[in-house]
Amino acid sequence: MNTEEVNIYISAMSMENSLLQSYRTLFLAIEAALFAANFALNQFSAEKFITGIEIAGLIIGFMWIIVCHAKGKDVDKWKTLLLEETEKEDCFSYMESRFSLAGGKVARYWFNWIMPVLVILLWVYIMVKLT
């Protein structure tokens, strides 16, 4: 095991994961602000602004999926290199690909796919039913 390469892989994977978490937080905050603005403007019947906000919400929802999926692949790239480098080491066995609830594939699937799709469906519902 080359310790220098392992350190580089861990640092790179940590940086990519940090960016992934930041993007998720950013998308969630933007969507929350757009929902709040949409409902506030609904009180004043400002339809032309409301439609723009709803379209922006849909676009941000799709961007959420695309960006976070791509960034997740970057995290996986470094994780794969790390696992290959530390092939027979027990200290990284928790990172092996498998179905797990603790920070594994289920969490990534939820935050990169299910959550944004639910937000998109909510925007569609708002556009169809509330306007």
C-alpha cells in the first residue's frame, strides 16, 4: 500500500464529497426560497411573477439531479481508487459497494433522485392546481 497515494485519494474523495453536500444544501435552500416566494406572491395575485418562479423551481429541480449525480460519480471515482490501493486492508472494508442504510447507496439515491423528483412533482402540482 502506497501511503502517499492513499492520502491523496482520501483528500480528493473528501473534497468531492464536501462539494456534493454543498450542492445538495444549495439546491435545497434555493428551492425553499422559491417555494416561499411563490406562496408569498400568491397572496398578491402576481401571476406573471409566479409563473417565472415555478419554471425556475422546475429547472433547479432538474439541475439538482444532474449536478448531484455527476458529483456523486466523482466521489465514487476516488473511492474506487482508494479501495483498489488498500485492497487487502480491513480498515476500509466499510466502504465496499453494497446495499446499506448508513451513508451508502440508499442515502445517495434518496438525496440525488427521490428528493429532487418529489420537489419537481410538487412544482407540477402547484402549477396545475394552485394557479
